[in-house]
Amino acid sequence: MTSQTSPSTQDTVAGLAGQHSRFLQFLRNRVDGPAAEDILQAAYLKAIERGAQLREAESSVAWFYRILRNAITDHYRRQASDSRAMDSWAAEWKEGYEPEIQPEVCACVNEAVQSLKPEYRAAIEQVDLHGESVEAFAHAQHTTANNASVRLHRARKAVAKQLTAICGTCATHHCIDCTCKH
């Protein structure tokens, strides 16, 4: 605890920390995968930050369960938002798809993807190339959907950078005027 945390807040958080397994089980019953632990840690931080909001007549455990329920709601809202963003991106990508340039696109993208570090390559291959959902990819990788979304975003940026290095024309013109020799 920092010196800025009041003694009563320190006692409250210490008491809540002693019930870690109870709170974790509560979250695991409501959230799939490893996200439960992430949510719990974030809730503990929130409890430290907002400890002064605890009213004397209120049970610290009931107060903390309210923080956990709000965190679960926020988690599912973020997941829904991520899914909508990914669906939008996929729809935009499919609109610009031209079958006659597929061989050039595939050759350039394949070379770029193969040069990525393994966790980025897995994200691109499973989500973008094989159509797996971000949530399914996250579950398979034993991580949160948010972490998987960030990894996918970074992987896409790395592919774009590799495409520029491998075939500047393809990256600039989206493989319309591909001059790669694959």
C-alpha cells in the first residue's frame, strides 16, 4: 500500500485480499477463460483507489461485490465493442476483395506473415486467414479477448510493415499493380 492510502482503506483492502479465492470463483462462474483473474486484479486496484467511498454502515464485501459486478458488465461491453469493430473491419475488407489478384495478394501476405514472431503469426493465421473469432483465438491462447485484440492489432501493423519491406508496390497499391516475383 502507498503512504497515500488511509489506514481504514488499507484494512479494508487487506480484508478483501484475504477472500481472493472466493471472489475469483464468483468471477469464474460469470466470465470465461483467464479474464477472471484480470478482472479481479483490476477490481482490487479500484478498491484501493475508491476505498474512501466505502460507507461505515456498508459491508466491505458487499461493496466489493458491487465493484466486481460492474467490472463484469464492463468486460462484456468491451468484448461486444471489440466484436463489432472486428466485424466492421472484416466487412470492409471483403468489399475490396478482387478474386483476380488473389495469387499476388496471397504470395505477398504469406511471405510477410511467415516473417512475423510466432504469437503474431498465430493471430493473423487463425483470425484473419482462417476466420476464427478473436474470442476463440483468445481462449485457445489462454489469454483475454482484449489481449488477443491488441496482439492482432500489433500483428496487422507488423504485416503492413513487412509488406512494405517485401513489396512496396503491393503495400502501396493493395496488390493491384503487384510487381513481386513470387
